[in-house]
Amino acid sequence: MSDEVTESAAPVGRVPAGIPGWRNAPCLGCGRKVVQSRDGWVTVGGTRSGSYLILWGAMPRLSHATDQYRVPDEKLFMLGVAHQRCIDAALARLETGSARLPAELPDLEIELGDDVPLSPYTLDKPVEVKACPFCDSRSGLTREHVWPDWYSRELHARGAILTGDIIVDNRIEVTVPVCGDCNNKWMSVLEGDTKQLLVPMADAATGSRPPISLSAAKQVRLATWAVKTVYLIDAYQAPVIPRGFLHELALHRVPNAWTVVWLGGYTPDVALRADKRALDFLTNAGEPTNNSPNAFVITFTILNMLFQVVGHFNGGSWTLRDNRRQYDGALFQIWPNPAPNLSWPPSLGFSRISWDDLAASITERHAE
């Protein structure tokens, strides 16, 4: 079965939630604001009575409906949006009639059946050069900087002189094609939000400001930004990460369950360092899997910080055995399960001397 959703034209005035161009709207689950360019969210349609509901945006290329084989005779509407974390609450409120809906709602039409065109499934494949890695759009592509423009300006402000093959017009010119919609909306907001953390963290590391405390929410923001950056590093050259991971990040705005992120301090010797390794994690029995590679580890620096991200894409549950006790006090897991508060800067950090060992410290035998 395949389905295609077609929204009616938006009425004049404020763009209704879920219609292209909307910016913010109340969550159908919790009632708080959903910000289109910052939050992970889903669109919900169906009948006003809640007898039939359909939502999309929870996972790439998938929609979820009360009845996947039948569309009711009752008129369908675009009902609104909900935070990813509020999906169950939103559906419950709509089904019980307790959700407050506007008097006027856009009409919704749904087509079901084998006659509806269905594009080939490619989310298990690495990204393509001529398509946006986060949504597969092939139009309106822009150049997204892996290390953002603000970073080059920040380095100049701190007295650095940028030289090398990747320096063009005094900035780090490592770019990946990304559609304007992704680049200028959620990615731009994530970049701006994270810059507000990274610059003070660098100042604290150099002693130009007092130490700071990173809440769990701030650590998640840093982890989300680090994963976005890692995906761009992978897409830049010989990609191995399935594009489904990137599509899921664009929808959820947090890393997925198969990803671990660490943060550490770094004494910079160059403008940036990055190390990318494809891995083949073994099964519990010590056997190879059918997919090769089935994991990655990417480590990179920015200012006085380094991030290390490990991801596993063989499917199913997994456990990462991190027994690298030599890094206690220097490397901190910020996703999943960040600490309630993380004091920054740490008492121990990394440098060029310890970089190579850290980049190679995750091996095929670290997962089960």
C-alpha cells in the first residue's frame, strides 16, 4: 500500500499549521508552542471527531493512519501539528474530542492504492552528491559549510591566521550541497542556538570567563549539532552513513537511538581536525554481520572542544561497551543520557599528542 497526501490551498492570513510556510502553532498534545524551524514535529490530519487520524513526519517516508486500507466517507481536514514527544497525547486528545481545533481548517485529500506512485526505497543507501542529504530534494541546492562561516570569523577575531588548501577568502571552505529549505531553516536555527554555547565554552576554556554549567538540555543541543556536523563530514567525501539517519535527524531534531556522542576539551594546534572511520561491529557471538560497513566513528574539533560520534546502522538493539577508562575526567557522554549538569571546562583535556589515540579508540569489538 502507498499513500499520497494533498493539502488544499492555504486560506488568506496566518498559514495554518502543517501547510507549507507555517512557522509556529500550538501542539495538539501539550498545548505549548511548536516552532517549525526548531522543534521535532509531526503533522496530523483526519476527521474533526477523531474517528480517523493520519500523521506523517514521525519517521522518514512513513505515515501512520487509524485504518491504512480505508479512507472514511467523513470529511478530512489538516488538524494541526504536535511535538514528536507528544504524538500519543495528541492522538488521545483528538480521539476523545478534548483537543481545541480552529473553527476553520484546511481540507485534506488522501489517495490510497497501488496506483499512487511510490519512489524507490533508498534510505539504506549513503547520500547522493546531487541531492540534499537531509531530505533528498534536488532543487534549490545551496552550499552548506561543514565548519560554519561564523567559526572562520571567530578564529580571525581570536588572532588566528588561516592557511591551507581548504581556505578560500580567509574562511574554511568545506561545503556540502544542501537544499535551501533545510539550510536556511532548521539547520540555521540549530547553528545559531549552538553558537551561543560554543563561544562561551571556548572563552571558559581559555580563562577569559568563569567556568560554566551545561544543563542536560544544553548537552543535547550540543550533541544534535555535533551529529549534524558529523553527517556533513561524512557526506563531504566517500559517504557511508545511510541517508535515513540524516532524514530522521531533520524530522526529530535530536540524534537517534543508534548514536552516541562524547564531548571533550581540546588545546587547538590548527583550525580544525577531523577523523572518519568506517567500522564493522561484530555480533554477540563475535561474528560479522551481513552489512559492511555497519558503523562509523567520526571525531572532530572546533575552537577548544572536540566531539566524537559513533553510530551503528545494522538495525536492532545494540550496546556500546565504552571501557576507555584512560579518558575518565576528559571525555563526557552527552548523548544519550547526558548528566544533569556538566561543569565546563573539564580539568583534563586532549591535544595533538592524544588525538590519534582517541580517534582510533573505538574498534569493532566495542559493540554487541
